[in-house]
Amino acid sequence: MQVVAKRTLVAFWERNPQARSSLSAWHHIVEKSNWAGPADVKAQFGAAVDFVSDNRLIYDISGNKYRLIVHVSYVYKSVLIKFVGTHADYDKIDPATVRTR
């Protein structure tokens, strides 16, 4: 899968260095993946991923300290990063729109 907007991850882990190893590991795993649909994602990430509308996925990163929201295009084999933040930051947004509640 092609990960779009990796700069978003890098900017976040530069501000939160303790998140770097977990986010970097997530990025590496996703880049090597070839998902055909949600079942492939669930098989790979299990309970660490949840699904919302419009092919959006919510990942629990680093023991649920951080949240990552992406939009997946299974047809085009791409993953667009929509949000990365602390769990407290995540609680302030609507995951379906990534807008402040």
C-alpha cells in the first residue's frame, strides 16, 4: 500500500519523540501490505483497528496512547493519513469527519 502524507507522521513524532518507533513500525507494515478489503486489515491488526464510514480506519498506536485515522482506497492501494494525535486530541474530534466536536 502507498502511504500518502507521511510528513504528517514525521511532524507528529518530531513533536512527540516517544511515538516515533510505534508510528514508524505501523508505516513499515502498511507499506508492505496489499489489502483487498477490510478483512485483510482486520487480519493484520486485529483489535488495534476499528472501522468507521467511508473506508476510514482508526488505529490504536502504542498501547492506545495515540490514535491514527486513515482513509483507505483498496482499489488504488493507497492509505491517506487524515489524523494523528494523542488520545486526548482524538477525544476532541469526530473521527468520521476529523473535525472538532
